[in-house]
Amino acid sequence: MSVTALAGVAALAFWLAATVIARHRAESAADLAALAAASHAAEGPTGACERARWVTTRMGVTLLTCRWQQLDALVEVEAPSPGLAGLPRSSARARAGPAG
């Protein structure tokens, strides 16, 4: 019975770690995608958002939205997460714009 309990605790720890890793991946991808879009702002919103999509595709996440608010790029992404029932998917938002 103790082996079963330990196996259950180990499985729960594995799922928790996988969820945290997915959340960190989503946050990193959102940050990089927003920076990529902001750095290509001269190409216009469409070109800049295509650069953000390129970054998110390479990082293995899905770009949900890419929009502009004045000179800031606003990006929202979603990362695949372990399919544990009841847990929301890992998503993140980021904002990047000119330094000045």
C-alpha cells in the first residue's frame, strides 16, 4: 500500500512539474514574441505580427493574439500542457514597445 501511495505522489509531482514548465515556456515565448514584434514595428503591424508568429512557432507554442496599442505590441500565447483534467491551459501575455 505504501508503494502505491509513493507512486501516486510521484505521479502528482510529475504532472505539477510539467505544468510549471509549460507555464514558463508560455511566458518566455510571449516575451520573445512581443520583443520580436516591437523590433519589427517599421514593417507595419502585419509584418511585425508575422515575426511574432515565427518566434512562437519555433518555440512550440500557439500565438493567440497579436495586436498594437499605440506603439506597443501586445501578444498572447498558449503552450501545450499535460492533459490533467480540470487544469487550465498554460497561457501568457506580454507587452513590448519603444524604450523612450
